[in-house]
Amino acid sequence: MITLDGKIALVTGSTRGIGHTIAETLARAGAKVVISSRNADDCRRVADAFSQKGYDVIGIAADVSDPDAAQNLIKDIIAQWGELHIVVNNAGITRDNLIMRMKPADWDAVMAVNLKSVFNVSQAVIRPMLKARGGRMINITSVVGQMGNAGQTNYAASKAGIIGFTKSLAREVASRNITVNAIAPGYIATEMTEDLTDDAKQRLMDQIPMGRIGETADVANLVAFLASDLAGYITGQVYNVDGGLVMQG
Ligand SMILES: NC(=O)c1ccc[n+]([C@@H]2O[C@H](COP(=O)([O-])OP(=O)(O)OC[C@H]3O[C@@H](n4cnc5c(N)ncnc54)[C@H](O)[C@@H]3O)[C@@H](O)[C@H]2O)c1
């Protein structure tokens, strides 16, 4: 049984989709959870709904692509709850296009929200985690960062970047009892994947050995395990949650 009693967790991009389910799963396991996304109303709405279910949560809005906003987010959490043990870097966007049509602004936006945010939040949280003599960082990457995808050069580069970042930071902080791992979801049913055409969805399904789309809980359950004391000797790893789409040696 996974328990996160006494732990404090931040999940970025947790007002909907995968992040929302991660936040609820961690809260159900006993953690106090910070709900966060860019929009303050969304954070309040989701935090209120979780509070009504009896979970110990607060909502704090922050655009994590902005280093100052990320610093302030961590400061606010420490000011309210004193510590922060678990960080899930989940916020992400897509701005898909073939390279010849991709606007530099779409490249920059995806790199800023998907990759720079991971640096911003990790840098802001590293001191509190060192002070707490331990911590868990879990970064949400994607199978697209491993296998590529036509029309997603920006997204694939940002997600591949997360993998290199995860392994490097894991090496930096391993001796301090801080673990850093990544999860690579495949095709998960959320508003992000709703945008795909039926054709694109079918092509994806054809490649999944388990023959079905993943649920947000499939990702969240692994996050809960990696965040728990059960995973204390695991760091620098990338775990696929993709129905067998990518099988690596
Ligand atoms: N859905 C999938 O199939 C899939 C597959 C692989 C990886 N992922 C990754 O999982 C993560 C969650 O995806 P999802 O499908 O739940 O997406 P989603 O669009 O449903 O949710 C994304 C969340 O991130 C928040 N967000 C966006 N920009 C932000 C910013 N600048 N600062 C703070 N919050 C911001 C949004 O408000 C939202 O809460 C993303 O990193 C995504 O790349 C998703």
C-alpha cells in the first residue's frame, strides 16, 4: 500500500488532464497537495472541489515558464506549509506544425512551457529539498521525446530535453537523498489529445500493442509509487506508460 502521509507535493498543470488525476491520487494517498496552473480561477475551482472531497490542498497560480513566477510559487508553498517533498513537473503544451510552417514563436512557447519550466521549478525547489534532506522530483516527458513524431519537432525536442535534464539532475543530487525520475506517457485520453484528428488517433492506436488509449490514472499511479518511500533507491530513470508503444532494450 502506497502512503504519502505527512508529505507535501506540488503538481504543476494540475487543473485538468493528467496533472489533475496525479494531484487527486497523491492527495488520496495522504499527501498535502498544491494545485497549480497559469489561471488563478481554475486553481481555486479545482482546489475547492478537492477540499470538498476531504483532501488537504491549496491552489496557487503560476506560469512556470517564467523563472520569477516559479521562484514565487515555491516561496509561497514554503511560507504556507514549511516544506516541499514531492514535485511533479507536468505542465505542458503543444503547438504542432510541420517544420516549414512552424512559427519561431511556437517553437519558443513549447520549449519555455515544457522544458524551461522544469529547470525553473527544479532550481527553485532544490534548496528546500536539500534542507529537508530528501525529495522526489518526477518529470512528465513523452514517448514523442523518444521516438519523434512528424509535426512535433518543438514538442519532441522539449520532451527529449526533459530526459537529459532528469538524468543530469539525478546525478547531481543523488547523494543528498533526492531522486529525479521521468515518466513517458504514450497516448492518454485528455483535452490535449482530443485535438488530434480521427485519422491521427487511429494511426496511433494501430501502433499500441495493448490496443487501447491510456487513462490519466495509468500515469498517476506510477507517480504515486515514485513519490513514495517504496521508490527510495530509484533515480535517473525514464518509465514508459504507453501500452507497449515503445519497448526499449
Ligand atoms: N495526453 C497525452 O497523451 C500525453 C502524452 C504524453 C505526455 N503528455 C504530457 O503530460 C502532461 C499533461 O498533459 P495533458 O494531456 O494532461 O495536458 P492538458 O492540456 O490537459 O493539461 C495541461 C495542464 O498544464 C497547464 N499549463 C499549461 N501551460 C502552463 C504554464 N505555462 N504554467 C503552468 N501551467 C501550465 C494547463 O493549464 C493544464 O492544467 C504534459 O506535459 C504533456 O506534454 C501527455
